[in-house]
Amino acid sequence: MLVPLTRQKFEQLIPLIATGPQYKYYWGKFANFLQRLLISVVVLVVILLVRGVFKLDFFFIFFLGVMGALFWMWYPAFQASIRNIKYRRYKYSGFFRGRILDWWITEKLIGKQETVNSKGELVIVENREKRINIEVGDDTGFSVELEAPLRPFHKEITRGQIAEMIVMSNRPDLSSIEDYSDVFVPSRNIWVGDYPYIRREFFDEVSDRLREKRQPRKQKSRRPRPRME
């Protein structure tokens, strides 16, 4: 099932400004925080040196100083907002409901570290992350594959489960899908995805509304329809 969404609803689902989960995603690990903090310190020192040399306006330097000193805090929100803008550039969107056709586990190289062993030899250690891959599709033949970090609750995912997501296109009839969001499995209340694109309270509202609209149709379809010869 693919239902077109209004532009207003699409912009509610994918906000312009970063949400809490999106900010948390780009906050990263402690090493990422230390890196941003170091950049903040360096920027602040450079701004003070420039002011001392060129005698620039105090209020201008004060503004730059505050922005530089708080770089560690606002930069994750900036990154998330830029990513949201990338997806909001699509002109049309739709709510897709299909099923999980298949799933499998893979490993992804996320980084390398150089270290020295007990013999003094240089050793490269690869950091790998287990990923879950799922294929979502429907009876029309449409299908997409999604990859995300493996989480313990993903063990509840099975083939045949209902799966929902938001798809994006530049065509009014959604005949060509350009991109898609993370996937929701309503029977287990599980989200599968790398980045939390969707404001989930609005997504639940759309999902529940479409489910209510389809319910009466199921009741009416109990009477067998005549076949066309």
C-alpha cells in the first residue's frame, strides 16, 4: 500500500530543525565530543589572537567567540538539520506499508587502528560492526533494502511482518522512489534504521489513521465477489 502525503504532513514527519534523537545520533561517542571540544578551544584562541592583532569590533568578536566556544554543543544539531534538509528537498512523499521479505546479518568496517604488538611489530586492528539488512516490499514487486546497526531487539524481526516507512520522490504519482526513511515494524514496535529521520509521534498518527480507514473495507469484503470469465 502506498498513500500520497501532503507537503504539510511530510514536513511534520521530517522536521527542519533537529529533534532530540537526531541530535543524540550526531552527538556520537565520547571521542567525538572531545574532538569538538578541542575545535572549540582552538577556534576561541584564534579569535582572541585575531582581535589582538587587528583590533576588530568588540561585539563582532564577542559573537564569533560565543559561537566558537559553543561549537561542541551546536554542531550536532547543525549536522542533523543539514541531513534533514537533504531529504526535505524531495517534492513528493508517501506512506508505504508492505512486508519484510527477507533479512540477514553482515559486518561493516567502521575504522582501523594501528598498534604495536609485544614483538614491536606494527599491527592494524580493524573495527567491525554487525549490521542487520532487511528487504521490504509488497505484491506489486516494489522492494527496497535497508541496512542498520544490529540491536538486541532486532531478534524479534521475522519474514512476513508488516513494515511501514516514508518514501520520497520528485514525481507526483510516486512512480519513481528516490529515497526512503527508517522502517517501523508495528507488531513489535521496532524501528530499523541508521538515522532517526521521522518524528515518530506524527508517524504513529498517520499509521493509525490509515489502519482505521482500511478496517471497514475488510468488513465489507466478506461477501464473495463474482469472478469475471
